[in-house]
Amino acid sequence: MNWKEQYKSFLWIVAFFLFAYFMPLGSKNFDAAIYDALELTRWYAREHVLLCLVPAFFIAGTIAVFISQASVVKYFGAKAKKWLAYLVASVSGSILAVCSCTVLPLFTSIHKRGAGLGPAIAFLYSGPAINILAIILTARILGFKLGVARVIGAVVFSIVIGLIIEFIYKKEEAEKAKAQLAMPDIPEDRPMWQTAVHFFILVGILVFATWGKPAGETGFFYWVALYKWQITAAFGLALAVSLVFILKINKIWTAVAVVAVAASAILWGDNPLIPYSVAIVALTLLLSFAKDEPNQWLGESWDLAKQILPLLGAGVLVAGFLLGRPGGGHGIVPQSWITTFVGGNSLFSNFFASIVGAFMYFATLTEVPILQGLMHSGMGQGPALALLLAGPALSLPNMLVIRKVIGTQKTIVYVSLVVVMATFTGLVFGAYFA
């Protein structure tokens, strides 16, 4: 009998028992925190799962099935030029526009396919950190200096953190690199341009389905927000074409799926989530009855969903209980404490902002209005930047999943590097540029 595992299970049971036994039901703060946890979970399910995570799982499945291991190794592995691997990884967020949770299936896929730990970590950080729309909103709402500092900091962070982690685990990476160098170059079954087209169609659906409405009512970004569902539908039609001509799925069944989605759009056009959901179901059914690669694509996407969604759900509940939900509620930790602790530009205030940002969940763009409120309440510019650099790239749900992919030790190193670098960057910015 493995006594270590038995004691671990025993301690979890005791911890749950003590929590249940001493649960302060009836306490105003505790009841409000429970409500915030459930409210955040409901908000996450309504606003984030269908629009962000489902496309992300399909994109990750595309990486796992259609992008060969040799291709990943070519651009991110031992055979790749270091400068190219880190360059591609560090600017990926400008294309993907994902949050700390949506990037997880993509990170898991490239890591499993043989990407080097350093470039994979750079991708993991940059994916949610270098969101073009978020950078623009930061500059417009929180100030131009803060917007510029955010984009420079995010690019530098992704490269530096990746290089440091690669150095720390250089012996382990050297063994993996040796194995990769011995691999023969395997020709691609499908032209790379076809895979790239299919991939970017899915990215287009993810980007435009989650496109947020800007503060102003003029300009390009407002126009895109106004017609986001028409643009998403155009990418959906492009996906149908890709299914037929690139993945060789039956034309008749694909046409039936397109007609079903179009009919739902006509019947329920005032609620775009209905035809969007019909499209997801139709794609799932098409892939379920397909053979070979299309069916494997669905299988890989589902495997990632099974691994990640339970951890995300638990993490969102805990984050909501501790810190509340975006746009209202304060969780068990009073918001007045946070505002008090992150005022000014001390080492502690920057460190505290980094820690809070690292554990709190931010959906794409939600960090901007939250920070706007905190800054109006007295939050310093330095701590604001620290939170911007630590918050979007990390969250408690994000950490739980990363731990499962790369292990506890590497996760602690990664989180520690983000928090420490965000703290000192915020301190410098607050002292010299704010």
C-alpha cells in the first residue's frame, strides 16, 4: 500500500470535513462570497466557454492532428533556430487574442508535439498577454504610457521567462533535443498551406466571436464589433469549404449542416449564440461520423476538454470565492484591502498587485475596466502595470492545468518568475515613467 497517497487522500477528506463543519453560513461576507463564486462560474459558462474555449479546443485538436510533430519541432524544437522559435512564440498573442485559460489547450498541444520548454513557455505567456485589442484599450483608457509599457513588458517577459526556464532545465531539454535531432525529416502528408488556411479560419472564428465592444461608437474597432457575427458567419462558411476540400468530408452532409445553421440564424437571428451553438453541434456530428484525420481531430479536442474543463471549473469557483467577479462583488477578500494595499509605488504594493493578478481570473479585456476602477480608487501606476503583466497571463485555473502538463516544480518556477518580474517592472515604471 502506498501510504503517501493514502495520507494525501486522508488530509483532503479532513480538510473538507473541517471546512464543512465550521462553514460560517449566515455570515454576510461568507454568503456573498459563495454567491460571487457561483455568479462568476455562471458568467464564465455563459460568456467564455462557448465563445472562447470550444474554438480553442478545436484549434488545439488541429495542432495535435494536422500539424505533424516534425513541423512543431521544426519551428519550436531543437532543430529550430532559437531566435525564430522565440520570435514566433513571443508575438503569437497578437494573432490569437486569447485569455489565460483559452491558451491552455494550445500550449498543451504544442508541448505534447515536441516543442522546446522555453519556446512553449514563451507561447504560454505571450498568448494572453499580447492581445492587440487589449493593448489598444489599455492605452486609450488607462493611458498611453501604460499601454506602451504593457506591450514592451509582455514581449520581453515571454522571451526572458522562456530563456530562464530553458536554462534551469537545460539538462532535461538537452536529452529531448538529442532525441529530436536523431529524428529523420518526415514529409508532410498535406501541403502546409492547406493546414495553415484551416488553422487560421478557426482562429478567425475565435477572434471575431469574442470581439468586445469598444468604449467609443466610431472607428474600425466599433465597426467590427457591430458586424462581428456576420464576420464570424463568413469564417464559418469558409470552415465548411475547408471541411469539404481540405479534410475531404462528405459534401452532402456538410451542405445539410450549413443549411441547418442558416435556418437557425433565420429563426433566432436576434440571439446569435443559438446558430453558433448549432454550428458547434453540426461540426461535432460531422467529425463523429467521419473517418481518419477528421475523426481524430474531434478525439484530440475532446481529450483536451476532459483534461482541462474540470480543473478550470474548480479554479473559477475558488477564484470567485476569494476575489469576487468582474464588474461587481468582492469575494471573501474585501476590495478595500486590495485598494489599500496597492496604493502608491512601494515594493509591497507592486508585489501584492502581482500576486492578486496572478491568482485572479481575467477574461480577455476585463482587466482594463477592473483596473480603471482600482486606479480611480487610488491604485498606483506601478502596481497597475504589475497587475497587467501578471494578471492576464496567469490565473488560479490556469495554474492548475499548467501543473498537470509540466509538473508542480516547473509551474512554481514559471509563476514565481512572472510575479517577481512583474513586481520589479511595476516598481521601475512607477518610479520613473508614471
